[in-house]
Amino acid sequence: MTVMQRVAICFASGVVGALAVVVLSHIMFAVGLSQKLGVMAPVTVQSPEIYKPLLWGGLWGILFGLLLPAFWSHLYLFGFLYVIAPLAALFLFFLPMAGAGAFGLKQGPMFTLYLVLVNLPFGIVTAWVARAIIGDKP
């Protein structure tokens, strides 16, 4: 498999991983967990807002694809831990740039916990989809 094939597959896998995050945000909202953590609305599924998390998921999926051969033997562990990279970018760059402070703490610690919980499925779903498409060998 070429690098470009891995990148394309993992871009698509990252989009599906991001879709899992969006779905989980709606599930958490429906059961009332989001509100208890200070989030009053799930991630929107309206166009064009839905494309932003899906695009970012795909971009993070590209990096996942580039690292894939090194971690193939422990793919699901890598996928589970991989969520640390986008969370670090969110906590240390994107939230401070949006005025929410480092780790989103200006919104309160429960908001930070919400972000960790809602983003947890990203890496594992990305790994699962990539494995389903690629098969046994990267």
C-alpha cells in the first residue's frame, strides 16, 4: 500500500471518527449528561457548520495514516491514545484563540471534562475504520 493510499483511507477514517464524536455529543445531550457538564447544545448537524468537525477529523486522520505503519501491531491502543493529539491542539491552541482559555477553563472544569468525554471515540473509531478498509497489512 502506498503512502497516498494510506493517507486517503485515513482521511476518510478520520471523517468517520469525527462523525462518531458528533453522534456522541447528541447522545450525551439526549440523556442529559451534556447539560450536567455545562454544555447546553450538541454539535450542530446543520450545513455548513457540520463540515468543520468532519474536515478537522479528516485532517487528523491524515496524520494518523502517516503514523500507521509504526503502530500497526498495536493499532487499537494507538487509536485510543491518538485522541491526545487533537485534544492537545484543542486545549492549548483553539480554545485559547476562541477566548475560552487554556483547556477551556474559562467555561469551567466541567466543560473540559465534557470535551475529553465527547472526543474519546475519535481515535478508536478512526483505527477501527482504517483496519476495516485496509485489512491485515498496511
